[in-house]
Amino acid sequence: MRISLGAVSRPLESLKFKTGDWATRIPNVDEDKCIGCGECSMYCPEGCIELVRIDIKKVARVDYDYCKGCGICNYVCPAEAISIVEKVIK
Amino acid sequence: MIKVVRGFYAVAYAVKLCKPDVICAYPITPQTEIVENLAEMYANGELERCSYITAESEFEAASILVGASATGARTFTATCSQGLILMAEVLLNAAGMRLPILIVNTNRALSAPLSIWNDLQDSLLLRDAGIIQMYVENNQEVHELIPQAYKIAEKVMFPFMICMDGFKLTHAYEPIDLLDQEFVDSFLPEYDPPIKLTTKNPLTFGSYAPPHCYMEFRYRMHNDMLKAKKVMEDVFKEWAEIRRDWGGLVEYKEGKTVLISMGSLVEIVKDVAEELNLGYLKIRAFRPFPYDEIRRILGDCENVIIFDRAISVGYEGVITIDVKNALYGCSPDVYSFIVGLGGRDVPKDLIVRCVEKVLDRKVKPGYYFEGLKEFEEVIY
């Protein structure tokens, strides 16, 4: 481990910290129900939901490395495509 | 060049000779005139390539200096009492970020009740902060300590706080043998930190440290502070060779009974020790604490008498706590007298009376408030 003088770090070093390990529950997107509206992506306080293209439609995809499991996406989803499930630690 | 000046000027003039890049402060009695003097020098164009920034609080002043110091600027501020504790949050960060900011603290009591007068409560509250703390006896010492402080701080990368007694030193006129520019220039190298913030090299100082690494940062900081003792001794020795010997981390005269104090009170304590043929110990550096020196000097003596001007409410005098801890397992009886809180006068005969009480075995080892008046406790 490197312990710098004055706890100085360079930009982007924090990417090493996968802060999603806080989460005890996580959203699960049902891609069949998802209408690709992007509402969840707009509301996500961690900015870790993005829309990805699958065949002809867009669906929401969660970056679990940073998702804290707050559940806002589940609350705002107009298509009720996002459920909150217990996180299974492998 | 010997000039009769006030303590304020002795500080400001020495700071000017060290060519600081950024000065930032907020006025507070009894510190204000230090930065007023510097502001005047700045207005007169005597402080070349220096920015003098006025702040709207001590918290802001310290914050500006954290930013400035991180870019590799030599920085200065002065404060005391409520101002110092308002700065505290920022100063602890500066310590963790290892920024060598120089702070002159003109010791003043803490509220409540409100007091602008002198004791050591304010700086001693910050003893655990990771800031080097030195206490001076007179204005000549503070004047000469400032270039040394910059040299030490910039080598060991810790904030450095010079504590001088408010009013007793700051407002006192004394003939001061002022340093000259050439001398300071040859003694104090330019500040060139190993790491600094520039627009081309963005950095985070004091970044987030989760439990898996926080402890290592603090351990390194503690070790570096202990190692700073050697650097301090070396700089003091260098100064002693080229200018004047002020002692090391402590200054002392051995004896069976040793009187201990810090700050301007040391002058009276030395006088009393001289007259009664006793030893004395002046603690110059309180952090890092001169543990080895204290054990060596006091380990075999009979009585240790401490004059404390700060109390840890609910325990005892602050210096006493640390000295007793250093003496654990040694034999001397430790007597502590808490005197001079909130600027209460400490005349020489009070010190003599305390010492006589100990020598005549009228008191047992422990702590006592001296100089208290009789009073009646009422609601209002």
C-alpha cells in the first residue's frame, strides 16, 4: 500500500473504489417491460444508470460497481420495470 | 540593529524578512497589530511578490492559506483564542495535508466567560492536532524563531504554531536586536515543496481514506512528527552557531527541585530558581513533546513543580498531564500549581510562595489553584 505525504492523490485514482459495495439491496431491470424512457437514469443520484441499445429498443442498465441501492429508480419507473432485490454477495 | 519595538513588530518584521508569498488573517485582540504591521508593510511596497488577503473570518483565513500552501506558497497567519478554535477544523486538515503554514498564536483565554487576557488554554486545546507548537519566553526569541520555524516546517511538512503570550509579550516594548535581510536570506532557503498543486498537475490533498488505509496515514503522520524532533534540534544548533543559543526542545538547569513552565512565565520562574538555587525547565516545544529530555532531566530529581496556565476541566493542568505521563515509573514528586488563568497576575512572590510550600512539605504531591480569591457561589 502507498501512503502519500498529506494523503495526496491524482485525479481518477478514486475510480479504484467500487463504492457500490455499500449496497445491501439492488435494482433489477426487467428488460422486457422497460420502455427505454430514461426516467430512472435522470433521477439516479449516483449517475450509474445508462440506456443501452439492444436490437431495436433501448433499455436501462445499472452499473452495480457504484449503485448504492437507494431505490429511486424503482420509485420513478413509469413502466414498473425495476424491482428491488436483495443483493447476493458471491 | 537594535530597536525598541513592540512584540507585534518583532513578529511582523521577522515575517517580512522571510518573504512570505501569501498572508491572510482576521483581526482579533491581542493579535491584530501583527497583521496591521504587515498590512502597512504591504501597502508601502515592502513585501515583494506577496499577496495580502483580507478574510471575513479566521475559518476563511485558514482555508485560503490551505489552498495557497498547497500551491507551494510560503504562508503566514496570526490569531488567538476564539479565532484559533474557529480555525481549528481547517488547521487539523492542514496538518493532515502536511502543509507548512506558519501561525503565530498570541495566547489568550477562551470563553466563557469572555476574556481577552492571557493564559495558554487556546493553543493547548490543539495539542493533538498534528501541529508543531513552540512557546516563547520573550520578543527576541519570537523574532528569531520565525525564520527557524519556516525552515523546520518546510523540511518536515507540518503546520508550525508559535505561541507567544498575549499582552505580556505582544504589547510590550523591548529593545530587539532585529535580523537583517542578508542574514535571513542565507539561512532560509526558498520553499520548494516535493509536491504542489498547479493547473497542469491537478491533485487532491487530504483525500478520502476508508478504514483500510486511514490508520496508516495517521501512523505515518505521528512517526514524521517524532522524526521532526531531530530536524528541530539540527536547526536550533545551526542557529546557535550563527546567531544565538536558545536551547533545544527544552532549556534547563539541573537541580534536585526543578521548576517547570512555558511561555513568558519562564522568565520569573528562572529568577526564582536562581535565587533559591533550584533547577528549572523551560518547555520550548510542546508538540512534538520532549519526552526523552524530560525523563533524562527530571528522572532522578526529588521535586518537580509545574506552573500551569491551562487546565483540562475535570482533570488537572495540561502541561502537568503530559509531564507526569513522561515521568511514569520515575521517582520525583510532582506538584502542579494552576496560576494566571484569564490574565490573573502571577507576581514573583506567588511563585516563591508555591515553591516554599513544597520545600517546607506543607503540601502533598497534587495540583492546587494558586492566586484564587475568596468567593461565594450564587445563582446570579
